[in-house]
Amino acid sequence: MTARAMEPASGRDIDVVEVQLGRAPRGEMQIAHRCPCGAPDVVRTTPRLADGTPFPTLYYATCPRLASAIGTLEASGLMRTMERRLAADSELAARYAAAHQQYLADRLAIAEVTELAGISAGGMPSRVKCLHVLAAHALAVGPGVNPLGDEVLAALAPWWTANSCGAALAEGQQ
């Protein structure tokens, strides 16, 4: 599977991401996924920043509500459980390794960054280091690509329903 077409970030999208992050976003970005409220919740960034710094996190979760919900899962010990399963389940490990390869291919389709050769994100292909990256990858590329990212998303309550992200962003908060 190769990178799917991403939506260009509009000026409004960039403003929203800045509010979400509490700082100006770094690097060129495209919208990889939108929350049901319409706001960006995952962006795809260029693998090299304007100053030449390599940036390994291709898919970045920007929505603070999403990030907070994922953080709760991380605090629950889910990463340790997933790592134990990876070590014991060769089929899961093979699917996770395939997700790693797909991530690398997506990055390479944008630019080759020799400093990042073979390095994806989130601990792939053999560890689980960051559920945020795995969930962002799963949201960006859709279900069935990153099995652990799909599991993170399935474990999340709908983060956007308690208070519409779009309404909060219209008021200048998130």
C-alpha cells in the first residue's frame, strides 16, 4: 500500500492546528484526517523541517482531546500489554512489521531522508513506544494497515462528542 492523497492544509487549518498545539506547527503539512467536527486531528508533516532537521513523525495527532484520550490509554499500561502480545503472536508481529514498511514507504514517497532510513515511529516494527503515533498512523491511512493503531482507536471513547472541537476552536480554545 502506498501513501494516499492527503488534503492540502488551508490557512484556517494551519490556524486551527496552531491553537490545538499551543504553538506554530513546524514544517509543511497536509491534513491526514479530520475529526467528525471538521477540524484537523492528524496532520502529515514533511520528513525534513525547513532548517534541515530530520522529522521522523510523519503522522502527528494534533487534537488535544484525542491526545489526552490516548495518554489515558498509555497510562493504563496498554503499551506493555501490546509489546507482550507482539512477542508472543507472530501473525500480529508480521502485520505490525508490514505497517512499519508502509510508514517508511509513505515517507519515502515525499522525500528521502538518509538520517531516518529504516526508522519509522511509535516503536515499529518490534516495540510499542507511543500510542499517539500509532493512532495517528491508523487514522491517516485507514483501518487494516496498522493493527495496533487500529486497536488504540477501538479502545478510545469518541473524544469529539462531549464538546464539539469545532465549537471550541471557533471560540479560540481547544
